[in-house]
Amino acid sequence: VLLSTSARARRNPRWPKSWEEDWEKCEASALQMLRAQKIPLKFQNSKIMEGVLGEEFDKSINNNMKVSMNFDIEQVSDSRVSQETGSCLACGNCLSGCPYNAKNSTDRTYLVSAIQSAVIPTAYPSFLFKGITTYGWQSSYWLLHGITDRIKRVLGSKSGQEIILNAMGHDDSSGKLTFEKETNRILFQPPHDHLLPRKIEAFEKIAKKIGGVLFMSKYRSTSVHLLGGCIASTDVSSGVCNPNGQVFDTTSPSGVHSGLIFVMPRYYRVLLESTLVSLLLQLLSIFGTNNDSEKSHPLLRGEVGGYVECMALEMEKMYIIHGEVDLCETDTRTPYTQYMRYHLLVAASSGSRYVLEGRKIMNPYLLVLYAWRESTTLNVTLAKINDKMPGEDSMNLKGKLRISVLELLKSVYALEGGSKYKFVFLLMQSLLTTYIIRAPRGSLAKFSPVKLASEPYPHSTIHEIQTEDNFTISCQHWESCDRQLKREEKPYPVLLINGYATESYCLPTEQNDLIRTLLKDGHDIWLLHSRVHWSNPSNNFSVDDIGKIDIPAAMNKIIEFYGESIRVHVVAHCVGGLAIHISLMGGFVPAKHIASLSCTNSSMFYKLTTSSLVKMWLPLLPMSMTIIGKNKILPMLQESAASYRHKLLKSIARLIPRYERCTCDECEVFSGIFGNAYWHENISDSMHHWMNKENLPKLPMAAFPHLRRICNSGFIVDSKGSNSYLIHPERMAVPTLYISGGRTLLVRTETSFLANKYMKLHQPGYRHERVVVDGFGHSDLLIGQKSDEKVFPHIQNHIELAEDEMSSFKKQREYNKYMKEALAWSCDPYEDGESFGSWVLPFITILLLVLLFKLFFLSGFS
């Protein structure tokens, strides 16, 4: 690192006279010769100290620094081989030896040689019991601390947490190193350092700040150049000293000098070196204690170094200047799931910097059938950091990295370090816990209801509606906050239609939801509670009844409230999306009253994932309807009173395989019946508690046979299974928006793809859009923590464009070209194929069916 020369150093009389005459010119000439570069990077050591000291940390070190690296290689004769020099990455390990081959000095390979020789030099506090002469008599409770620390290490209950502090500065260069031949001992007279008391004071503050004990060596000032070139090794053939710092002596019986100790001038942290999923990662030691039982073992998480190769972006290696890895990360929202997370900041020799985010998600779905694929597939995002033009969009690449069996074996074989066997054991133990034992790590049961949001929800009015078949449904009505606008000037109202029984729009526990979002935009909101809603449960109905009767009744109420000329924006989710398409394509609601239609994971098509589709194909649902009997309203709460039939059905639901398991009983039953409706990591604890403990006390199941026919057909059919709706595309004269979750769950992205293609083909005069939101599954599109940031803006934009009644005509030519694209597309670019593991589900389900048949039916004849 090239820093400006201090005034004190410039006063030294040994500087050449030419430099004294024109210092700036000579310094600039030297910088030009060394090709110094300005790099705005912060060393790793500085980041650690900043976290420790907080406000006391000197912020001035964050300025741009001139870093000297790529020295020119001198031309040598044919008898000599020039050695290629690497690029400095500002890692801060200059004194202990450059691991990146960026220094043309004798000590540049010190750390690399130590690692390659599997030498782990011992930290200073571990020398404690070799004699008090090493440190002298320390103050405070150092002896008790050392004894306690040693006992913990012997018992294996504590990992290394030593931090070695090294202060650099100017001294009088008066130190001496002499060697006594008579005693075979080294004598060291340290140079006089005027700043030594201030350094010691700073060290004491740091030790007090982090709650540690300061061990001060007698050798408080050492010349780096005298000691930096000594290479540690296992024997004299490849090094100068052993891992304990003892200098080799071939004439001595012990093989080392009895009193000659090499003092390490710089700390470094090395635990093991590992190659994993095509990334060379060198795991470093971890600071701090593991007081949280839900965190992974310290050997499975920490800071990393190494390099990444990506020839498509950079021809040379990209070195990791800051990296964090956790190979067994857990989340209380997904206690059965194990995550492997990678966060790497890498720098290339071209000056470009990238952030590589990687994640593995491992679930005990179908026992260990997915274990190999999940544990060897890394989902990565590589983003380029644009420092010069922060406002411009930076490059963002996404993909998957997979490792073969051969590469994995090479990675295991390449592990080095004293803790490599323990590391492998802990990693295998974590995978065994995830896939075989399937023990939860943490639980959502710890969540306390007092954490629920206490802010009052906007006032609403309940309108009870009597349908034509004498069934009572209801609409919850919110008036917009903007009361200054006249009714004819206000935006069109919005009708919200939920999925099957659950609530997705009115979320009182969250900071924001779609209702409050649209109210701020000036819209009146109407939330339909149809006969599938738990507040109006019916014991005998179908999805047809919602589309033919309930939605038209709600539309008539809105028309009665605003007048015949009113138009309504419709937002529907899941089964609600199926029902609104039945209303429109069946002619029960005229398109002239619909301003726009937005559907999340639903359309006139309904394409399920393989596992969900298999459950629909097999007679599991008819058997369930037989078990439940005449009372088709299932109590969902764990403490609710339930009949024997209901308890048996809930017990069966708990046994059905699902991708994500949960410690909440209500969530387990619901996902056993439907499949996982959301990714748990996308929703808050308060949302999960409210959704399962308060929002759904009972589940009306009468519409399941009709829903099964729709799922098996892949598109909307009537209750008898006939194609009565899809043959009327002329009735869908409305602008549409179809939204799918990019991380497929329950419903595939093909649902929105086919719908968008269908609408562009049959209704080219209207605006039709399709959005796939990355990271979301099914219901979490509306109830997720980040739904207001990533999903709601698409719905808002679609509604806003539809407010202009002429927008579809103004942009007709622009959108007509997409009709041709819809015809040209042969497959969904967002569709991610499912592996063979999903097809194993039929065999498991068949075994369950045989067991149920034996227990339930045969028992009736005995």
C-alpha cells in the first residue's frame, strides 16, 4: 500500500538530496514506476475493527488508497524462467505473506506455503503454558482466563477466538538481534518507539470493548523485514521453522534450536481450505461466541477467501475480497429446511467488482429423493457493481451451478487443516438431520400474539347480499380516503375475490396490504365473501355457484350503489380467478362492466405442479369426501371440537407429503389438503400466526369434487366436467394482467403463460400483460412481506392504464405485435421442469390409500 510519506519520515537525513530538493516530483516518479492504482476498498481488518470500536473508529482510512501491484517482469535469459505476478486485491495480509502472488519479495509465498503444507500456526494465547517469560506477568485475571480457555479447548466446547493485534509505526531503528553461541539463544533488544504507550492504550481499549483479555508480548517491537521471510513448514527441507515458531537445527537431537523462536509479525486466520461447487473457498476463523442455539456450528459458517472463475465475464481469476458463507443456515419460519448461503464480493484485474449471491435450499421432501440434487445445485445471482454510474442499471445474471460426483470427491480430498474431519462430520450431521431425522430447528410456536400489529384498520361497511338461490353472502366495503373528489371524478372501484376460503387482501397484522395500497390510490374497495369463505360456509356448492351466482350478485350490488354506467376493476386470486372467468366466459357478468382484470396464479387455465396433479388424479379426494361424510365443513383450529370423521381426515392430511413442513398443526393440515400455499420464508411470523390461528377457523370442502375436475382438465369446466366456458373467448373483451410466482409452488407458471397467449390471440384489441415475480410461490404473492414492493406495483400500473378508456385504442398497434409473438411462442421461458422425484409421490400415496382402505372400509365388514 503506497501512502503519502509522513513529515517525520521525511526528516530522516538518509534520504537522497535530489528528493529533498523536489520531493513531490520524485514521489510522483516513483508512483509512476510502480504503476500505483487508486482503489476505493476497505481492508477486511478495518471492517472488523470498525464493527468492534464503533464511533471510536478512525473514518479517515476509508479514503481512496494507492495500491501497488502488477510489477513489470524483467526480461530474462532463456536459462531463467520468469514468474508471473498476480494482482493485489487489498486483502491486508502483506506482512504475513501475499497469498495472491502479487509481491516480488522473499515473503510473498509465506501464507500460501503454510496452507499447502497443512501448517496451522498456533496463536499467541496458546503459548501461555510454555512459560511466563513469553508474555511476562500480565495484569487482571489473565491466569484464570488462560486455564479456563485451555479446559474448554480440551473438552472441545470452544473454537479459537484469538485476535492478534499488530500496530505499525516509526521507531528509531535502534533494535538489535544477536545470537549467543554458548547458550544457543537469541537476544533481542527492541528499538525505542515513542508511540508505544499510545499503542498499548489503544489495544487495551479494544480488548475491553470486546470483553477479552489483552496478552502483551515482551517482544513488543519487531522488524518486519527481518522476520517476514521465514517460511513455516513441517520439516527443514521446505521451511525455516515449525508451526510453533521453533527454528530448525539439523545438528540438534531435537531438530530445532532450543531457544530460537520465530515470532510471527502478523496475524492470519486459517481453519481449512475447501473447494465447493466450482468455487474455491478458503474458510477462515470466526470471531464471537455461538450463544444462539439456532445458529449453525462455527465451523460451518464464517468469512471466506479464494477466487472465482467466470470466463464469460473476465478472462482472469476474480478474487474474493470479502465473502461470507453459512453451510447450515436455518429459519424459524422454515424449521425443517436447511439453507446454504454464499455472499461473495469479488474483484477482477480489470477493476470491475461483482457481488455473487448463492443459495441452496434443502427440504426433506419425499425423504432423500431430492437430497443429491438440492445439495449439489447452487442458485446464483451475479451482479456487477457500477460505481461510476450508480443510476444506470447494472448487469444482473442468474443461473445454477451444479457439481458432479467427481468434482465433489476432489473437493473433499482437497480439504486441509486440523479441523477438516470435524468439518466433514458436522456437514454430514446437518444433512442427516435435514433429510433422515427431519428434526425441526426452531419453531414458530414461540411466536407471541402480542407482536401482532396494533394499528387500527381502515373503517369498512358490511353489505349482506341475498343470492338468487336464497344463500346469504357479503361484501366488505371501504371508501377511499380522498373524499374531496366527486363520485364521477373518482377512479373506478375495485372488486377483490379471494382464493379458496383463505383471506389474501385484508391483512390486519401487516404494515401494508393490497386494500390499503389501493385506498391510497383513491379507489373504493369491495371485498367479496362468497359461499366458499369461512364466514359464509356452505355445505353443498361448487366453483360454478361462485361464478354463476355469487359474483354476479356482488356486481349487481356495486352497480346499484354507483349506477348503471359504473365499471369495476377485478383482482382475483386462485379459485377466485377461476370463478371470475366462469362469470365472464359464461356470460353471467357482461364485459362492459369490467374495467380491467388482474389474476394471481389463476386464469381460465389451471396448471398444477406434478405432485399436486398426482394427488388429483388418484382417488384420494373421493375417499376423503367419503370419510368426511355429510358435514363437509372441516374445523381447522387444533383446539376446535371435531367429530371422529373430521379428526381422521386431519390425521390423513398430516401424512400427505408436501415440500415444506411446519411445526404449526393448522398449517400442516392445510398444506396436506391443498399442498403448500406459500413459501414460509416470504411471510412474516405475525402473518403466519394470523393466517393459521385466526383467519381460517373452518374449511368448507363441498367444492373439492368440482375443483378436482378443473385441475385434471387443466382449464375451467362446469361441475359436470364439460367444456362450457373456454369456447367463448368473445366474452373476454377486457384488458388483462396475469401474475405468476417465479418459484413454482402448487400452480405452475404455465397457467399465466397460456392465458396471456389465449387473450392476445382472441382479443388483440386490448392490452394483455403477463408478469412472473421471481422468488414468490402462490399465496405469498399477496400476503408476502415484500408483496407491496414486488407485486402490488404491477396491479396498480395495470389498473392505472385501464383508467384511461382510450388507452387500449391508442396503443392498439403497439400491442398487436404481441399477438404474433403469442402465436410464435411454443414454450414458457419461465417454466422450470420438474424432476423424476415428483413422480415417486403416486407410490407413496397408493400405499397410504391401501392402508386407509384396510383400516376404514374393511373394518366395517368385520
